[in-house]
Amino acid sequence: MFGDLNRAEIIGNITNDISVKYTGNGNAVASFGVATNRRYRVDDDWKEETSFHNVVIWGNQAEQLAQRAKKGTRVYVSGRLQTRSWDDKDGVTRYVTEIIAERVQFLGNGGGAKGPDRQPGYVAPGMDDAVTMVPEEDIPF
């Protein structure tokens, strides 16, 4: 018998500079967008479609990512999907589906990652393994 699986993996570009917020008990959290592109053929024409994904990352990873990434940075994000709801000021229930990131990796040459020597495979000293840079060709799919 198999258990449930909730897994999301995307490769794309960060759509906004990342800022960290803190919960009442001091936990760091960052929310950011990632755009992914899909190219497909219809008859003799190539079409391109962009999707936008909401990503949330917690703790030390959120702080590290905000220091090292900016709009345009190419990333691999791995995590789980979560949908949450809230009532807006008019009493309308709103929903958002987010990827709760467990791992974020910079791809290629960092795609705009801040700081010196952002080459594929570069990991800043003391950097948590969950936020690293790897060459895109090293991703197994």
C-alpha cells in the first residue's frame, strides 16, 4: 500500500527581489515568485506560455536566500504544495496555492545572484546546504 505524496519541483527565474519578514516568535519567512516557461508547437508555429508560482521559504534559508538572490536569479525549487485561505476586508474568502520550499538551488552562473565569484557549484562559506548553486546540467531531469 502506498502513502500520499505532495511534491513540487520547478526551475525558473525569481520575479521579485526577496525580503524577509519575521513572525511574532522571531521565525524568518520569505515569499517570492518564480516564473517558469513552457514552449510547445501548434502546427508549424511555436508558442510560449509563462506560469507564475508563489514560493515560501522559512528560517535560516529565507535569510540566506534574501542575501544572495534578486529578481532574475535562476533557481531550482523543491518542496510541497500548500493552499491556504483567508477572508479579505470585504469578507470575501481568498485562496492562494504556494510551494513551501525545502530546497532552493541557484542554477547556471547564479543568474544575478549577489556577491563575488557566483560560479556554478559555488557555495558561500558557512552556507546551509539547502541554498546552494549547482550547474543546471547537474540536475537529474
